[in-house]
Amino acid sequence: MRNRIKQRVERWLLGLSDRNADVIGNQATKLKKRWRGAFAFSSIGIFLHKFFDFVIVRTNGNRFIEFELSNICNARCVFCPYPEMLRTDKKFMHMKHETLMHIKEDLVRFKGALVSFTPTTGDTLLHPEWYTYMAEILNETSIGRATMFTNAIELDSER
């Protein structure tokens, strides 16, 4: 039952015009911000967070771009695979400026793209030039919106 509802909502969202998809996506973003407060850790809060993320991604279709500025993390959260990954041969690093420039060349193909700076693992704020990299991407005319999640350990009053 749940999958059928999800599929119907997805079909409806993907069938929207670009203009209507933008309106719905923007509303979902606003509602997600509003609901993250008091109900964030309740079952309804978690459900709504996932639902709004689902709507935001589906309304951006092929205009949703995710990339990591850093896959290095300074936290050892119990729910995250990062501590286990440290015991592997995985390379941990920050994105190089050349890579950013290559990405910027490809961004012109996406009209009104939503960029997510949220890493799969790691924390964006650990990249020594995170603010500069984000500013460069956000200055692109093809970028409509951006989002980012962080553990905020490196966030202080200056940042």
C-alpha cells in the first residue's frame, strides 16, 4: 500500500510542468524548515522530513545535483558508517579546485538546478575553502537553489 501511494505521488510530481514543480519544491523546502523544530525526532517529524525530501528531489527531477566538497569527518556518530570506513583503504580528501571547475562547466546544462553540498560521509565545513567553493557554484546562473547539512562542529560565530 505504502509503495503504491509513493509511486502515485512520484508520477504526479514528475508530470508537473517546470513552473509547478518549482512551486511545489519551494513549498516543500519551506515546510521542511518549519517542521524540523519541535517534531524533529518524533515519528511524525521523521516521516515528514523524509516526505519533504522525497518531494524536493522529485520536483527537481534531473536538476538535482549532489556532490561532496569533503569526505573527511570530525565526528564519530554511532549511526554513521564513517568510523568503519576509516579502517578501509578508502581515500579521504577534499575536492580539488580543478574538479570544481570541471563541475562548473557541466552545470550550464541544468536550468534552475538544486545543488546539495551534503556529503554522503564527511562534513562540508572541513574543506578549508568550503565557502569559496559554494560561492562559486551559487554564482552560476543555472543554479536555482542550494542545500547543505553539517554536523556544525566547525561552525563558530565567524563562520
